[in-house]
Amino acid sequence: MMIRFISTRGNTDPVGFDTAVLQGFAPDGGLYVPDRLPRFTPAELARMKELPYTALCITILSRFIDPGIIPANDLKELVRQSFSTFSHPDIVPLVPCPGAPAVSIMELFHGPTLSFKDIAMGFLVRVMDYLLEKDQRHLNLILATTGDTGPAAAHAASGLNTIDCWPLFPKGMITPEQERQMTGLAASNIHPVGVTGCPDGGDDLDRVVLNLFNDTAQKQRLRLSSVNSINWCRVMVQSAHYFYAYFRACNRIGDPVVFSVPSGAFGNLFAGYLAREMGLPAVEFICAVNANQTLYQAFTRGVFKHHALISTCSSAIDIVVPYNFWRFLYFAAGRDAGRISAWMDEFDATGEIALDAATRQAVNKGVTCVSITDRVTLETMNTLFASDPAYLSDPHGAVALAAALAQQKERADTPIVCLATAHPAKFPETVLQALDRAPGTPLPRQARHASLAWDGKRRENLAVQSLDRLEAYLVRAVASVRETPPKA
């Protein structure tokens, strides 16, 4: 019997993989989760250990996807296409951390937009296109981004007949390089929107998107879906890189490995939790956060509370409502959808919930949360570069590295894998600040990338709207889009 997908709120009927992917949010406002998780035995893990990354992905994804929806050969081709544009033969290579023999760095940024979002986004958008073409349908993808999700979605959807993509970003709160990765695309089906007046950054935009999706009639009329990490397909695909890294970091199946994960919306770390629940053994996590304290307070005090946004040098994880934490709570609370629904309603009403003792204990099982300041983030970038000028971290990977190095003594010789989620070339001003170089100083080679070169001649594709007018603008703009826009 194949897996079906249900809502964390528990108020929708189970659906197939295709429906869960194309809808994004569940109709009751919850997040889709599988009705059961596949489990890999030690013998199966031993056979998976030597698989290359794409073959490993296929093995894991096939446990979730009904072959009646995507036949095995089509799934293999979709996975192959999804990683065909990655620049590294290993897709997600592990490299040593300078000066720390027990620490390695998994580079997740070798895709077309130089961030880990490419890993799942390429597959998700190709799957959506595959399903929509079969049914001769069209969707409008609306998503909020704090810098990396939007470019990955825009590039993956560029030129598709089945999809129009509307990446929303808080204007002035992402880097110019990230913005140009969206606004520099000439494809007529990509519609970037810079939004002004966002005190809570991407979280303000998430609320607008959620309002649009909660109006079921409007969602259907406008043919809306989303590819944020609320889409189940994203976290499902991201679970594969935990298996891949574990197999390369350990000597034998069962050895302990720690993952340090820069965490904002919590989708990447939830994918690691998912891998552990599927049988990846002896895995612990460091939830590495910046000065935004929502996750830190949840893990250390058992209080999930909305905090005012703090702008940091690791801007892509400047998130105050990590939406995938609801998925994590769903499993930690024993899949009690009624409790999750009540908590979500309470959080919407008051901005805060307190976890009961049993859930708090489950949440903290194998997870340590560490908060890293901007000062420490920048110092970590500087120290590692000084130790080995061949290696330069981006500010988000530096958050994970700083957290790992702070925890290293407590974990003896246990391997720690830090997730590097973006290329440093996307953050040139932060790199100069970290290396104590004046603005305008030439960047080191490691902080440059040919794909980000900008000659100023390309036409900017951008609409700018204020937050208070955004929802009305999107309703009008999305309604005006043709059913099947032409390819670029």
C-alpha cells in the first residue's frame, strides 16, 4: 500500500503524492505529511552506502511516490534532469574544515543559483511540470523568499508553459546578487515582486501567501500553489543529502554523526529529522540559528513565540516564524493533529504557545540549539579563511560552523558535518566585512562566481509593491496571466 498524505491539522481527506505536491498547503491551512514513514533496515542502508547521489535520491524518493503517479523510469529521468546543471560531479561534496579534523563541510551550493534551494527546487518544479502537462493544466506559483528560494524557483520555472512563478521578496533585505538572480531573468512567466514596508521580512510575505491560500475559492480560481519549504516535496528531497553525508562521514553503519544546520524556516533540519525517522542511525543535530530567537526559545524554554525580526549578516535565515517547525511538532507530539490545529490557532491569535513536558522532551531528543551572533559569524569566516585561504565560508555556513566548533569539545571525536547552504559570492559586502577589507576592495577569488557577473545591460524585470497593497495586487496580476504563457 502506497503512502498517502494528510494535513497536520487533520481536517482534510488523505491525498496522493500528486495532489499534495500541486496544492502546496493543505486546504485546511495545515502542512502535508505522509500517513506513515518508510523505514530502511540496516541491510538496506549498507547497500545504499556506496550509491552515487542521484541513485541514492531515486532509492529514497521511490518510497514516497506511487509508481502509478510517476513510473520508475520517469522518476529516474526527472532526478537526472534535476541535477544535470550542477557544477560538481558529486552534487553535494564533503570537504574538510580548516583546522578541525573531526569537522567536514557539505557544500550544498553547486546548483544554478548557488544555494541549497536548488537541490530540491529543480526536482519539485520538474515534477509539477510533469504532472501539469499530463493533465493539460496551468498553475501560478506564489512564494516568499528571504534571498535563496526565490532565485531557485525562478530559474527552475523559467520558460515553462505550465507554470507562472511569482517570487516575493522584502525589498532591500536581500543582497543585490540575490535580487538580480530573479529580476535579471527575461522569461515571460517569471514575475518578481519587491515588497516594501516589511518589518518582519519574509514572515510578512508568508502571511500574505497564507491568506491567499486560506481562501479556497480564490485559490482554485487563481490556480495557486507554492514551492516554499511548506511543499512536502522539498523536505522529502532534502532528506537525501543527510543519507549521502552520513555514509561518507561514518566508517560503518551505526557510527554516530552530528549535523550542524543553519536554520531559518526549519525545512532543512526537518529533512534531517525525517532521515533519522526513516532509519538513519545515531544521528544528532545542532540547530544553528542567528540572533532571531524563535527556534532557540522553542528548544531551550519550550516556548514557540513570535519575535520581532532582527536583520543579520546571515539574512536568508532571518525568519521569525519557522513554518516547518509545525511539521516537526506534529511528529514530536505523536501525530496528534487536533493538538497541532489548536496550537496553530492559539499561535495565530496570541503569537505564542507553550509546549507540554512530553512534547518538549520529544522536541529536544537529539537536537541542541545554538544561537550565533553576527560578531561570531564574521570572526568564523575570517578565522577559517586565515587558516586556509583556499576556503571561504558564506555567512550562513559560518553560523553552522561556529555552532559546531563551539560544541566540538563536548563531542570528542564524533564526526560533525556542517551544512554550507550558499556560495559566498552571493554576499560580497559581508565577505569584505568579515575579512576586514574596505568596501570596494577587490574580492578574493573564492568570493566571485561567473554566473553573478552583471554588465548592467540586461533589462530589470521587477514590480514593486507595498506590503499593505500586496494581496490585492497579486489577485489582480495573477488573474491577468494567460492560461499557457509562451516560452521565453
